[in-house]
Amino acid sequence: MSSLIESIKAKVDLVEEIGLVVALHKSGKAFKGACPFHNERTPSFFVFIESQTWRCFGCHEGGDIFTFVEKQQGMEFREVLVYLAEKAGVTLDHFSEGDPQAEREASAHKEHLRKLNEDAQLWFHQMLLRSREASNARAYLQERGINSESVITFGLGYAPDRWDGLSNYLSGLGYTGDELINGGLARPREQESGQNAVRGFYDYFRNRLIFPIRDTRSRVIGFGGRILGEGQPKYLNSPQTMLFEKNSVLYALDLAREAIKQERQVIIVEGYVDALIAHQYGTKQTVACIGSAITEKHIQQLKKLTRQVTLALDPDAAGMAATEHGIQEALKGFDRTIVPVPMLADERSGTTYGRKRQEPRGIIRLEEQVDAEINILRLPQGQDPDEVIIHDFAVWEDAVRHPLPLIDYYFVARTADLQLREAAGKAEAAHRLLPIVAAITDRAKRDVYLRQMAHMLRMDERSLSAELQRILRGQPTNGAIARFSEPSDQHREQPEESRSKRQQENQEARPGAARTGKATENQGEAKPGLDKAERDRLKWEDYLLGLLLQNPALSDLVCGIINDGDFAGTDTRELYRIINAVYQRGSSPLPQPWETLVPAELQEALGRVRECAKTRSSTDNESLSKEAKQCAFRLRRSRLLRSEMELRFLLREVEEMGDRAARRPLLYQVGEVTRELRTIDNAIRLHG
């Protein structure tokens, strides 16, 4: 599989592929343009020819040709592989599961099903526009404020109150009853007693306003139908088919993708009409759940486009429950990153060595933080999003621009049922909210929320602070503790020496680099663990993934240090995404073997990483944790070294051009990378 990926990379030009959507200009040895993933005035998006990688130093996204297509077109790995293989003229038959002919037939069947859906959508749409029967549907659209432009853009339709209107039309085009039933457009009639033959079929949707549901490539994969008049259910969605799975689709995502990237925000609403009206009035970064449940699969799609999720679900009891569920899915689905937090002298054991008690020292705690911003849209009580948009757009616009931060939402939602003027209510509110405040990593933000809580409950801040400290001391340290080995001014005095050392280490980080010292002396011994002198980054990636496959408990530890962007290998990066997604869903022990969860194209990589850890890993939990941290920190460090090298390359160019405005942000970013490298270096020393 690795050879296949490398073959595709060699045959598809990264500059040419990115140039299809980004206006690139030569900038020294790189190409430069405006980032397609966020709105920027000064171009900070670079394509590096030698390494065949891209990076935006504005939004900090980056990767290879696979990650670019995934992010830009919203595709899954398998779809990107097929897309790029076709461009490269590479066949995937050798890497398919089972019979390639059977897979080709399945692919043709899916394409036929897409054509069936497109034909059905065209009939529904024409019925809405032209049929006398659709007068009540057109009246409903007018009542809800949906204009003709939105009807065309979203391809809305109407299913007449007939048993076989659509079925007769599609049968006339040559589709069989079985195809209509399997496509979710018809249902079989009841069978006669003692007979196996189906007597016929009838339309699945009847007397409903039809909302076509499309995938990220704007292909119709299913439908949602809103009843007109009396009847249940109010909304009826297509049953699950080869193309449509309700829990993995977001309505209007195909139309919202570009706006989500530009606004760096996605708004999730509950209903089709909510999303449609939001788009109609210009809030085009809006999508809707099919049903009210936000799932981990939804978040996996959205995190490729943005790190800011704003929930705007209905303000009733069901909507509140859906919001709470959505928050948990978002927290679970987004990556976690490591955050260095300075520790105060009284946060650890030992003396203050003559310093002031509250003075920060050269010690940090590495804590996990969700790499996302989750907000809640504040809407007037009892009004759905579409109602607010139509009746008072200024209120909606203000809510979108100033959503309620997650912690503030919890302050409201978790105390809504309490009497905050009574002592019992105050005590219960403190009991519920203090653990939430304790979970805030940023010390300044934590203090702000503690003061806000004291004001809200009219309680003494010192008493709440004392209780908060008890909670903090009772919590296990989430991450590692590292000590700076030298004063920070020493780094400033010797920048060139440190830089040269890092550049030398970066140049040595290649496959087949020589090993020295004990590693050479003990080459014949079967030592557990990966040799620390190993310079092949991909071997570290294989070993870490092998450890994760064997030991699910290591997942929380590792994902707090790295994310998928720290993997250099395309196959290892995709494997990490799959493993992390499974473990974050809490699937332990696994309900099914990994072979059924990993696509055929990655089975070779799966076997390789398993073998790497199987023959070399330690057995006791403490050693495994130590090795996992070592691998994760080293991979993170390697990626940071690459970023530092790219930034210094760009810095030299702007200095030669005399561009002082461009030099300042680059210098700042170099400093940020240098500080993180220092943190990682100390963490590596700490963990052996």
C-alpha cells in the first residue's frame, strides 16, 4: 500500500492539483497563494516543491496531496485514493478486498442507484413547480418564507398523495420494483399467505414536501419528506441504503462547505427548513442533522473544515437534550492537543527555594485540551432558528457573531432547575459547576469563571476557590510534568547553536541512519521497545500505531500529545485517524476485529504496524506508557522541526526582499515553534 501511495504522489503534481483551486505564484523555491481554508488578506499558504507538502502559516493546516484533497473536497480517504489513482493512471484492483470484479459490479450498482435518485429528484421537483396537486405544498413554502430561488437551489420537490405516482414514472424509465425498493423509494405490498412472490410495490413518500439530501459532492443520496396536513410521522427520511446512512449525513453540507472554511465556523441546526432559511438569508455556513442527533461521524466530517462548532438546536426539552448530546459528540470527535501550563510553587511538593510563593517557576505541566471551540447560539425563548431569522434577522446575526461559549452555556443549563436564591440551590449549583471550572486549562480563564460563578450564586469567592483547589488536588495530573533544564535567557543567548543542533538532527532523521553507542554494541540482542537512536520517523510511526492497537488504554495519553497532522506517512496518518476515532467512541473491547474496520487499501499497513510492535514492545504497563509517550513526543518534535525549517526558509526570503510587514508574523511563529520544541525536548528527557 505504501508503494501505491508513493506511486500516486510521484505521478500527480501537487502544485498542479492545488493550482486548480488556488492562484499560486513562485516564491523562491516554493509557491505562494491565498489559503483556501480560511479568509485572509495577506497570502500565507505555501507549497514546498522539494518535500511535496503544503502548509498555511495562518490557520496552521498542512500535509501532502492526500490531505489537501480530503480537506478541500471534503472526501474520505478511500474517495481521495480513487480520485488520485484515476489521475495518476494507477489501478487499485490489486489492493481490493476479495474479487475485483465483484467490487466493480458494486460500484456500478451504486452509480445506478445515484442515477435512480437523480431521476426521482427531477420528478419530485417538476411536480412541485408544475402540478396542480402541489398547490398546498407551494402554499406551505410561502407560509414558511421559502422563496423560489431557494426552491431551485435546494431542488425541493413534492410527492403527490397517490400510491404509485413516482413508481409508475420510474418504471416507465426502465427501473424494476426491486431497484425502487432497494433505493428506498418504494415499499413492497403485503404478500399473500403461503406465497413468496411480492404482489407489487407502492411509493415510500406520499403527500409530502421533499427535501433532497446530497453528499459532499452534491449527488442525491436520499430524501426527507415533510407531511402536508395531518399525519405521522411529521418528517420521514429515506431508509438506509447503499448510499444513505442517516447518522453520517449533514443536510446542506455540500452548499455550506466553502462558507464554513471562509467563516471558520459551522452552525448546526435541527431541521431542513432551519438550514434552508439560514442559507437564504446569507448564513451559508449552516448545516442540519438528519434527525436531531449529532454523531461522531458528523464531527469527523466537520473537523476537516473548521474547529469552531456552534450548536443552534431547538430550544425545547428535546432540543436541549440534543444540544447536550452534540456537545459530548463534539468533545469526543475533535482531536486533543498538548498544552504547556506553567505551575505555581504551591501546586507541587517541595520548597519555593526562597522565591515568592506565587511566582511561576521553570516547571510546566503538559495538559490535554480539545482542539476545537464549541459554542451555543442564544436565541429568544420558544423560537426556532428559522423564525428568528425571518422575523428579526438582526437578533440572529448578533447571536451568530457572539455565540455563548460552552462554559457559559453550562452555567445556564446545569442550574436551570435550581432555586439560586435558596441555600440548597446555591450549594447544589456549586457542586455541579465547580468540576466544570476545574476542567478549564487556562488559569486566567478559570479565575474569571470562578469570579463569575461567585457573582452568579452570591457566594464568597474565597470559599469557592478553596473548594476548587480541593477538586484540583484530587484530580490526577492529565499529562506529564517537565522541568526546563536551563534558564530561558540561555536560549536567547545561544540561538544559532540551538538552531544548528536542531538542523543537524533534522538532517539525520532519515531511513537507514547509522546507530551508535550501546545501540550498536547490542545489535544482536532482542531488546523490547524501539531503539532511541532510530532516525527513521516512519518506523516510530509504525511502532506507535502498533502499541495503540495492542493497548487501547494508551489512546488518551497519546492523543493528548499528537494529532494526525504529526504523521508523515499517508497510510499511518489514516490508520491513526481510524484507531483514534474507534477508541474515542469508547469501543473497548472492540466489538469487531480491526480487519473489518480498516479499508482494504490499508490492510498491508495494518499488518506492518502490528508486526513492528509485536516483536519489539515491552509487556509491563509502565514501560508501555513510557514508550508511547516517547514515540508521540518524537513524532511531534519531528513535525515541529520541519515547521521551523520551513519558517526560517520563508523568513530568509522576506528579509532578502525587505518585506518588514511579512517578517513580523513569521518571527512570531518561529518563536512559538521554538518554545514548543523546548517543551517537547524537556518532556523527552523527562520520559527517558
